Amino acid sequence: MGDRVKTSARLLRVLALLQARREWAGADLAARLEVDVRTVRRDVDRLRELGYPVHSTPGVAGGYRLGPGAALPPLLLDDEEAVAVAVGLSTAAGGTVTGIEETSVRALMKLEQVLPVRLRHRVDSLRSVTLPLGGGVSAVDPARLTTIAAACRDTERLRFAYASGDGAATERRVEPLKLACTGRRWYLLAWDVDKAAWRTFRVDRITDEPRIAGRFTPREPPAADLGAYLTRQLSTAPYRYHCRVKLHAPASRISELVGAAIGAVEPIDEHTCRLHAGGARIQEIPFYLARFGCDFEVEDPPELVAHVRELAARFARAG
């Protein structure tokens, strides 16, 4: 009985190791488990008998790799992974994806049922000091996200109905590149076939189910750094006024105050940075800049330069 318990415990360790790394050499697995290579082979055979798809590559450079199977195998998580998944599920339970909340709660219940007390305390501590802010969140259908993500991966053109910011309905044909989430909304970066230009679409404004419309040959992305490109598009493109302001503060401090959908921060040196942002009304922008608590110089547009000077004169007269 003791040997059976040891063998079962070792099988769980083998499974955990195979899940932790893409591929293991047989000798490395044996060293981690403190057994010989022959025992590793027997353990792998037992896992296969239990339905785990463990693939092996023969030869000196060969090894073992856990592949996808017909059913989801038990996932063995270390302490840090378990806490991260629990907190992530808690966040998803009130997140931006329609319908995933209840699924997340069920998964969270299963995880918490087996969490050791020490880890449950860590998860509870994180929850107690986290304040979810749901205002302005736009939820989307997870099936729609899955369809779009698969089209990005498989280079498949999409057709869908889209409502613009002013409510106008249009039919779009796009070559999807990337999905992005700001925490409030999901966006699709894609090549608009009819407009022959890169466009960023809000997924919650897609008003029907996206349809596959054939394959396409991937084209050169609009920028090497797509994260920076999307940040700039989301923070300036939707607005009438595009602003460029030099701030006398480190980029690291300003970045903490500026979200991806608000503006893009460009370091100049260790003491200054440049903010690229947008605004629907020129009168709103100076009050937004004032919250940074540092000196600034408006570089563009001229309308903002004039309005800031007018405000400065007005405040000076008031004093």
C-alpha cells in the first residue's frame, strides 16, 4: 500500500512538471523526481493509460511533452498560480465579457473548495482592498470575441454590421489583426477593405454576428509597436482635437495617471515627457492637464495654446 501511495504521488508530480514546462528531457525529469529514467518511462506509460496525451521524442535530444487531449485534465497549480487564477476569476465575475460572470463564479467555487487555508487568506486579503469600478464598462458576447480572435489567428476576412459613434449603421469588410482590451472596452485592430486603411473598431458596436468571408494574405502591420500604436489611436482618433503637451514630470509618474484610452505618454528625458491625447471640447483639456500637478507647455493645437493663455489671464485677474 505504501508503494502504491508513493507511485500515485509521483504520478501527480510528473503531471505537474509536464504542465509547468513545454518539454522535458527524460534525464531531467528523472533528476527532479530522484528516480531513474526507466521509472520515468513507466510513469509516463501509466499517465497515458489514464488518458493523458503525453508525447515523446526519441533520441539524445528527445523528451516528453503534454499535448492537448479530448478532455481537460486536472490542472496542478503552485501557490502563486492558484492565487492569481482565483483573483482573476473574481475580477471576471464582474467583467467586460457578457455571460462569463456566472461561469467564472462556478469555476471560482471549485477552486476555493480545494484552496489551502493559507492561500484562501491571501485571496481574501486581495479582495478586501480591491474596489471594482463598473462605471462605463461595455460588455461583449464571449462567442463574438472567440469568432474574432479565431479570425485574427487564421487570417480570415470578416464582415459585420457596425454602428459608428454618431449611430450611423454601416457594413464593414475587414482583415482582422489584433484584439485589445483597455479594461473598459474591447477593440479590434483591422484593415478596412473598403476604406483601404487601418481602423480600430469597438467590439461592443458590432451589431450582428461577424461572418467569415474568405482568407487573406497578411499585410505589414501599421507599426512595429502595436501596443503604442493602439494607445495613440484610442486616445486621439475619436476626438475633434488632438493635443500634444510637454509635461515637466517623469513619464513614469504621468503614465500612472493616464489610461490607454486617455492618452499616450512619450518619455523625453528623466525629468520630462510628452503627452498625446484628445478631447471633444477644447475647454475641457486644461482642467485635465491641471490634475498632473506640474508645469506644462502646450505644443499643439493652436486653439489649445490660445485657450490656455486666456485662462491664465482670467485666473491672474481673479487673484
